[in-house]
Amino acid sequence: MSRLYLLRHAKAGWALPGMRDFDRPLDASGRVDAQTMGAAMRSRGYVPDLTLCSNARRAKETLEGLAGQTDTGKVLFLDTLYSEDAAGYLRLIREHGGPGSLLVIGHNPMTEDLAMAVSGDGDETARAMLNHGFPTSGLAVVRFLDELKKAAQETGYLEAFLTPADL
């Protein structure tokens, strides 16, 4: 069995004039939400073996908030998590995933699209929550019977969907 944790970065502020979207920092509520999600992951035993994190500033700052509360395993920063679509995310998961667990800190709509695509079944409450959107700092926990190198559409089970508002 393996687990995939899909986390949308925490809430970021608006870009200032002349600032690239890539460089937007978290706002105050985003920093708090990242720490809250890290504590929730720790309390539930959601500990990844490896974390793939977008190189965008808001994703890196989300990782910092998590890491202050829980173990995030080995971390790889990837520019492609900023620009890839859900199929690209799945390709990266297959490339880096194994029999353990993997956390992906990325962006929407890719994170939401991928969570929906790989979850063939799941907890009714989690599926209902995910159907209402994937807010910032939202975490989808998808369980697979096989290793993540073999992850594919509709082969996962949506075990949980956590948002800071629900914690």
C-alpha cells in the first residue's frame, strides 16, 4: 500500500506591481494555515517519505510552515510543479514514487484535477468535500494498493480531505 498526499499551497497575497506570480509570498493567514495543516498531518500519522514541492515562493513557504510542525521526509524542489498540468503531476509522481508515501505541494487547478482523476473511490464525506473545490492548504490523502510508480486514473481511494477550516 502507498499513500499520496496532495497539498495545495497556503493562501498567498496578491502580486505587487512588478512582481511575478511565481514570487508571491504567503499572507498571514496562509502561514497560520500551513502550520495548522502540518500539525494535523502529524497528529494523523501522515508522514511522507518524500516531498515534491513547487519552486514557487508560496509553495516553499507552505513547506516551511509544515516542516515546523511535522516531518516532511526528503524534499525535492521542482519548477515543473508550477507549470505542469495534472497529467504532468501524475508523471512526476510515477517517476519519484515508490512503495511508501509522497507529498506533493503544488497549485490549482492541477492539484484538484489530479485528486479527482486518481480517486476512483473514497470516503463519502471526503469525496463530497472535494467536489466543493480544493481550497488553499487543502490536503487530499489518496491510498493506492500498489506503489506510486503504478498510480493511474481511478486506481486510488480518497481516504481523507482536510482543509484548515475543518480542523
